[in-house]
Amino acid sequence: MTIAPSLYEEVLAAAAGRPLAPPRAARDSAAVVLWRRDAGGEVEVYWQRRGRTLPFMGGWYAFPGGGLERSDASLPVAGTPLGTDETTCTAHEPRGLDGRASRPTSPDLVPGLAAAALRELFEETGVLLTRSDESRALALPPDGAPLAERLATAVSALDAARLRFAGRWLTPPLGPVRFDNRFFLVAWAPADGEPSWFAPESEAGEWIRPATALARWRRAEVLAAPPVLHLLRVLADEGPDGDGRRLLDTAEADLGPLRRIEFVPGAIVFPLRAATLPPASHTNTFLLGFGDCALVDPGSPFDEENDRLLAALAAAERELGRRVTAIWLTHHHPDHVAGVARLREALGVPVLSHPATAERLATRGLAVDGTFDGGTTIVLAGEPPLAVELLHTPGHARGHLAFRLVATGAVVAGDLLSGLGTVVIDPPEGDMDEYLDSLARVEALAPTLLLPSHGAPLAGGAAHLAELRRHRLERERQVLAAWDGGLREVEALVPVVYPDVAPMLHPLTGRQVRAHLERLARRGTIEHPHRAGEG
């Protein structure tokens, strides 16, 4: 049986023929790792949990830091950060389709960067490092007069000589915000004043031994990004007094040509360029497990990207003992399956999907090797074994599956939601009732982390799902209000319900409106739009 592609699928197919946009530019930024020795001589670092309402990495643990501001170059600074004169580092830019990577050979301290590091430290912890004895007075309170005014009043300058360069990292292309971040170590002294944290930028802060922080991450008690984990590992192994070479070598966090992005133990994320719906430009492919592994959604159609993925998977098996034993699919859309044939042939493993996904793929000539459904738990052998619960989450697609990592509560969410925009519900494949029900059922599981197929991970998953349901129901109220106001044509409803959406996107937005109308008709709230004369 031939199943006609939806409008959404037609748009994705058209995207495959468009030139790829260049990666988003990275914003210069800096972060500071305060460290000290406790009474037993053990190294501790100060980290904070970022506010959950922040758009970038809300709820994650990180070191104080942020983006360079124009005013930073005008702040008075004395001295130069240690280790920046002749230091080489390996800031890792994920390789593009030409296979090349940018690996700067210097920290590249652009004007104002050292000041930015010290300003961010002050704003986020209250610790102000200056050449003046009045530093502690200047630092209280942190939300008072602008820093430039405080420094001018005290006739003081920020003390950049307290900074020691500790590596340069580029944010992978997971979301709309990317940073070219430089880390600096600072040996804290009691005279600097005890660091604190301030809402809404942060929710908590503490001194902690690096090994203890890593153990908490392995137990999935905290969320931390790869640069933070790398710094913790090196400081746990070598302390802050080594020669620094390992701190600067970001390649230690790579798997072949790709970054080892493991936000939660047992789930490595590989963002791959794909023909997907803007503003997304990548589909996240996941490697689940600690021994026998499932590869989820190899969705790139580009040979160069799949070459990089295969090289990274070979490195994961060689270096971590993680070997792919099956390919799992969340659903049938092209930006999730475009690399399946290439990866299945190269790896010699079966492809598994929901039966409805298998049915849709068969009409395109792509046969899966087996099916599975929600309510099943699969245990991937390894040290430790990884139990994965399959969740049937229709709405975006009839056969949509999500994968819940039982030990940590993290959910590989596919297109249940997006970190980069909205999820299209396109009838008849898409169903708004089923979609809202899927959101509610996954919310009830209280996921600790949502790993979507597009965009960055989302901490506090239940709150995100609840907000998404609230937003969809609010949109439905707007549709109903416009309908009650006499509008019956989808084309007339779209600009009223979505006034800020560009006209070129109205056809897709119209499918969302159609999904709400069909839900309202099924509930008996309105007359069915077809019977009302809407074509």
C-alpha cells in the first residue's frame, strides 16, 4: 500500500536539496574555576547550579562565567593571565562536511576577555579580584553600582594575574547559542571573601572535591557539560599544580572526529548535519549503553557526516568498549532515518522500529529487521547493564517512540518536543489528542532530563512537558475563539492565531490549526470543519 507523504514530509524532502547553512557563530566567553584546599589538603572547586529558568543550560552545574560584553574592554585590568603568552591549546570545533576542524593554537585573549572572566566571577559569586585592599568592600552587594563605577571610586583595577588559563572549548551545534569559551583557574584565598550565589542566575553553589562531583554525575544526581567534566577529571587526577598540558588538551574528550557529548551516563549524543526543519540544522544521533549499544536515529543524508559517525563509533568501541548491536528508530521522518541504510550496511546490525514506523518506511523501500512497541523494557548488556523502557508516544507520528533510561530517568525524546522550536502536528499522521496524551504520560514519569532530537537537552523534564501542554492548550483556545468569531477557513485562522509567523510558513502552521480543529470536533466543541465547508 502506498501512503502519501504529509506536507511536513514534503517540506523535509525539499530541505534535502537546499545548501547547508554555515554553523552558528560562537560568542566569545570566559569562566572561572575557583579552587582551594580543605583542612585535609584535598582540592575543592566552587561550582553552581544555574537557574532553571535560564534559556541556556538552565538547571545544569557549571563554573561562574558568561559572554563577553562590549563594556568589558573598557574595564581597568592589571596584569596578564598566566599561561597565555606561549601556550598552545586544542579548542575543538566539530569538523564540517569537508572533514576539517578548527584547532586554534593560542588562547586568543580578545580585548576584554580577562575582564569578562573577572566580571562574571564577581556578578555570580560576589568575589571581586582587584589590586586594591578594598576588594571585599567593593564586592558587597553584587547587584549595586556598575562594576566600572566601583573600580573608579576605589581607584583600582581587576587583577588578571590571578587567572591561569585552563583551556578553550567551543559549544557543539546543539542549540541556537554557541560559545567560544576560555576557562581560567583561580587559587582562592580567605581574604577574597566566601563565594555565594544569586538568583535568578543561580539556584545553589558549593565547594566540592572534583572526584565527589564526578561521582554525583555518574549517579545522575547532577547535570554537567563535557568541558566541566573534563576539568573535574583532570583536577581529580592531577590537581591544579600540574604542568597544565592535559587541561588544555580538549581532544581527550573526543571520540575520533566527534566530541564525546555524554550529558547523562550511558547516552552519548552526536549532533549530525541533517536535512531538517529550520531553525534546526542537525539531528541528534544517540549511542545508548555501556557495552552492547543501540544507535538511535542516524538521520543525516550526507556521506561525510556518516563517515564521521562511523569513525566515532569505532573509537567508542575501541576506547570505551561500547559497540553498536542494533539501530533503533524513534519514527519514520526523513531527518531521522536518512542514514539508516548506510549505517546498517557498515555495522551489520538489525534495524528496529515501532510497527507503524515499519509500515511507513516499507512504502519507501526501507525494510526494518524487527519491531517493538511501548511497554517493553530492553536491557543492554554492559558494565553496568542499561535498562531502557520503550514509550509509545504518538501525536507527531503514529509510530513515535521515546526511550527512557531507567537508572537515571532521562528520556531520549525524539520529536516529542524540540529544543529549537515547535513540533509539527500534521494530520492525519499527526493527532493533537494523541500528542497531548503523550506529553502527559511522559510528564507523569518525572523525567530528570529530556534529550530531544533537535536542540540541547532540557533539565527538569516534567516542567518543560507541562509548559508545552499548557502552551498547546492556550493555542487551542485561540483557535476556538477565532472559530466562534466566525472564521471557518484555515487560511483565515492562521494569521489570527499565529500573527508573528512568516507567511512562507503558513502552510505548515495551517496543519497545526487543522490538528486543533479536528480535536475540537472530536470533542463535540465545534462542528467538524469539513462539514462546515472548509476544504
